[in-house]
Amino acid sequence: MTTPWGDLALTRFPEDPRERLRAWDASDEYLLRHLAEQERPLSGTVVVVGDRWGALVTALAAHRPTQITDSYLTQEATRANLARHGVEPGTVRLLTTQDAPPDRIDVLLVRVPKSLALLEDQLLRLAPGVHEGTVVVGTGMVKEIHTSTLQLFERILGPTRTSLAERKARLIFCTPEPSPERGANPWPYAYTLPDGIGAVSQGTVVNHAGVFCADRLDIGTRFFLGHLPDGKGAQRVVDLGCGNGIVGTAVGLANPEAEVLFVDESFQAVASAEETYRANGVPGHAEFRVGDGMAGVPACTVDLVLSNPPFHSHQATTDATAWRMFTGAERALRPGGELWVIGNRHLGYHVKLRRLFGNSELVAGNPKFVVLRAVKR
């Protein structure tokens, strides 16, 4: 990535030489050009929210910024990119969306997230540290910035305007002012599940901002809940890419002897899963882990993996995440252990499972979704 301060070699995480997606985009470059053109240099506490792969904080490392992200993969990419450019550990402060933000913020740079709810939550959490002299600049691709995006900045921080578009990217400029009417933070949000979905019927779901389908049960998960395996006994079960944790919670309620591991790369998701599990009074044992899929789970130690893999990485459509989840599951499963997957019918996950496991069985299907089962031989 070419910046006003030189060229940077940046990678995503996990690093893959076959990866064609870059670790930055035109909106990152636009923001950095704008900052370099300002007569007033960056000073004070610099906070960068939503940096996708550490491109912004790597470029701005001389200003000792604080990065706030919901993504474990982003944190790992940031560490690798900073180390690659000789930035000493501790120069950039790495926080998650679940951590308390800095008490005072002098420069706030926001990479607009895909989730409007996550943006709302983060701006409300950051607002107490913003003062009238804070420089606030947002950035994103044109297709990511909507009227509702600007309205959030305006309601929570102050008057907001946008720049002209450059290479399909746009900047957001916000002038902070006291805003006693910004309202309370509505996140996390809890709701009651419907009947007819097995062990979790009439249960409680807790969603932190940014977690998929935060205000209702999505139709894919509902279909999956109706076709979960009915195994009993002391099983080691993984809810892989757990989201709000409702699938793993259903397993725990149906089989109190099961040990359930909830894993997601989103800090917001794992916090949601833990609160959902606790809210439903599951009697069994559970572990909650933020990480890169099955990495860190010992080989041949798991009986059952349940997953609804994502097929987007930010705005890009890709099956790389699903493939890593499948290969990680195959390694972690004991012989005879099973991977159960739900996905959109058109994604063709059965082909990948047959290639990896040598088998794939259709458990259930409807015009939109399929539930597939693969057994480790």
C-alpha cells in the first residue's frame, strides 16, 4: 500500500500466498492522504476504530494510536503487519470492542463497519471521551456509507458532512458538540425465542451489536435447530463460528452431559454466546473462546462440530473461511466424530466435505438451505 509516508507491505491473517484479496482498500488510502494534507499534525490520543487488517494503525504507528476492533483476525494481522515494519510491541495499543475505550480521544478515525448496529454501539461507547476539539474522520467505500450512517454520526457526535468520492471511496467529517439527547446504548439486545425449535423453545437470546441477525432468529439457524443431532452422553461439542451461541446452547440444554466449546473470531459474538448460555441456565459445562476457528483445539479430541460458516469477508464473497473451518474440524474430530453444517444450497458445501472427509450426507433440506453431515473415518 502506497502512503504519504512510504510503501507498506501488508497481509491479511492467516497469511496465505494464494490470497488475492488485499489487506487495504481505497478508503484506507483516501483517509491517509487526507491526514497527510492537513496543516495541523495529529496529536494527543489517536483512536482508530474498525481498521480491517491493521493498515491504518501500521501507517500511523509513529503517533502511537489505539486500535479498537471486533475481530481476532484483525488483531493478529495487525500484530504481524506492525512487526514486519519494525514497530516495537506496545507502540500501538490493541483493544477489542468489549474493552473500555480511552477516557479522552483527541483524534477519532472510523473505518465504517458493515453493521450499522456495531457503528452505533461503538460511537455511543466512544462519545464520552470525545470533546469539542476532537478531530473525527470516518472512511469507507461509497457503497458502505448511507444516509443512516451519517445520521448516526450526527445524532451521537455532532454535525456531519461527507467528501467527494475518490476511487469509489468517501470520507466523513464530523464536528463534535455536546449531545445530551444521544440516548442510552440499546446494546446488548435480548429477545425471546419462539416455540417449536427444540430444546431452546421460549429461551432467551442475547446479542451484542454487530452479531448476525441481532433482533430475531434467522431462518437458517431456525432450520438448523430443527435438525440437530440428538446424541447423548459425555460428548465434546464445538459450536464453530458460534455467533450468539444459540446452537451450542440448544445442544447443552438437550444433553447436559455435553461439554460445549463456543468459538468465534468476533469478540462481540463470543460475549453474546456466553450471555445467551448463562441466560438459559444450561446445567452443563461450557468454554468460550475468541480465536481462529479450530486453531488451538488438539487433534482427535472432539466428538461433534456444528457450524454455519460465513461466506463473506467484509464485502468480498469467499469460501476461504468455510474451507479453513472444515479442515480445522476434520483435524480436531476423533475417528467417528461428525461435522454438521448448514449452508445455502447454492454454496455446494457437499463437494468440499466429500473432498475432505470422503463422505457427505444430506440430513435435511428446503429450497434455500441444506444440513449436511460428514463423518471422520
